[in-house]
Amino acid sequence: MKTGSMLLATAGLMTLLSAPVLAQEGSTVAFLMPDQASTRYEKHDYPGFKAEMAKLCASCKVIYQNANADAALQQQQFNSVIAQGAKVVVLDPVDSAAAAALVEIAQSQGVKVIAYDRPIPDKAADYYVSFDNEGIGHAIAKSLVDQLKATGVPAGSGVLQINGSPTDAAAGLIRDGIHRGLKDSGYKTLAEFDTPEWAPPKAQEWAAGQITRFGAQIKGVVAANDGTGGGAIAAFKAAGVNPVPPVTGNDATIAALQLIISGDQYNTISKPSEIVAAAAANIAVKLLKGEKPEAKTTLYKTPSQLFVPAVVTAKNIKAEIFDKGIQKPEEICTGEYAAGCKKLGILQ
């Protein structure tokens, strides 16, 4: 082979070998979140994802969009980021069923999709990263059942179940976990509700109707997240119920932590969104490099990584939230909550 040909061949080989690395540098990644009913996306998920991407690929561009619970808007945003050259889309779908078509569109164009927080059952994404949603439902229900038994609530007593959005597959997993947690508990479900768009006012309105209907028969409420749980608590307070029966939650929002400190909410789930956001960033960069991320498990035929969260009650809120630095006392223990924080040892 002539020297010139050898040089050309070597250059060609080097180009092929460096292609995945070059594909990573300067690439565009989109982070598409579903709604603003929960404050977590702006306060935790996006900042966590952006920070980890900055560490892993400083030259990568991150586009953030929030669909505000509008599936049609999310489709527009999805199409827009692909048009802007996104090579990986991290998608937390408004409508898990409708998102299947988005995955198909992306994959037909060589764009990778990471399903985030909420799974996409009808079409396998390239990866799924979340907390274990079915496990969350089971954990909050079991925690409530244990509390009812510990406080002498007799078998056969009734509870309400407030689920998340009917278009959210993660809400379906949480619901299934709640069903499993209540199944052999000895307590009966008086009524069950799927909350459109996870909207707290809709949960409150439904709970108010059930309070009128069942009254003192309601011994507890298994609510799928802090927003729906907060809606239920507001309904009890508006009805003059005191004390409020134990109500569950999920997400460890500031409002929920304060309600636990004041004794109005029984539990929540500590799942720092930054953990999942950082994992999504790591997977995104691997996909940009042409690598195949390791599957820790599989859900809906999609390679997945599911994190196990912690149940938080007044008994362990100091250890799980404050000692771990997830929240600072000065941000939570304000005004009327200062006394409760002192009682729980959060403040001296």
C-alpha cells in the first residue's frame, strides 16, 4: 500500500473511532417535564439534571420545557427540540399512552428517549429511570395501616384512596402498590378517586364530598402524593374535623413536611429528585457516546434503573430530611411550625 493511502486509511479509522466522542461534544439534550402542579420540576429535577450534565459534558446544550399538564403542548415541545437537533430527549410524559407515538417518532430519526419518572408502557424507550413507584404506593399504604393498627383502629374500619392522574402510568403503579398494601390489612376502602392532572383542588373537592358521605367512618386516607394529600387535609379542616385522620403523601414537599411537623399529615416519601435527575444525565451521556447503559432491571420491556425511597413520618423526619441535608431547618421551621420543630428535636 502506498504511503498516501496508508495515511488516508489511518485518518479514516481515527475518524470512525472518535465519532461517538465527537457526537457527545456539543450535543443537544432535551429535558421535558409534564406539569407545574408539583414544584419539584423547577426546584429539583431540572437543576439536578443541568448540574450533572455540566459535570459530564460541559459543551452539551440542555433545553428545558414544561408542558403544564397539556399533552398537545408536550408533543409540540417534543417535535421542537428534535427540530433543534436534540440527540437525546429525557421525557416525563403528561400522557403515558400518547407518549408512545413520540418515542416512535424519535427513534425513527435516531434520537434516543429516556423515560423519566413516569414509564411509557406501550413503546419501549431506550431507558427508564425513576423511583420504584409501585413500591412507593405499597410503602405509604403499609405505613398507614401500621399506624391505624398501632393506634387501635379496629378491623373493618374505612379508608379513602386518592390516586394520581389517570393518564400517568406512574400513578397507575402507585395505585397498584396501594391496593397491595391495603389488600390484607383488615381495613376497607370506602371510595377511590383518580385525580385529573394530579390537581390538589380536584382532590380536595372529591374528599369534601366523601366527608359529607361517610363522615366519622373515614379513619385514614391513602393519597398518592403530597398535593392530593394536602387537598384531603384541607377538606377535613374545612369540614371542621379535628383531629384530621392520618393522611399519606409522597414527594416530601416543603408544605408536606410542615404538615407532618404540625401533625396534620402522617407520612410522605423522601425521594430527592436530584438522584434520578443525575442518573438520567449519566444515561444521556452514555447514549450520546454510543454506549449501552446497564439495565439494573426491566419494566415494560425497557431497560430501567429504579431507586428505593424512604418513608418519612414525624418519628424519623429529623434523621431522613434534616440530618441528611435534604432540607434546612430555617426553610421549614418558620412561624407556626417552630414549636413543632423544637418538639421533634429539629430545632434546639
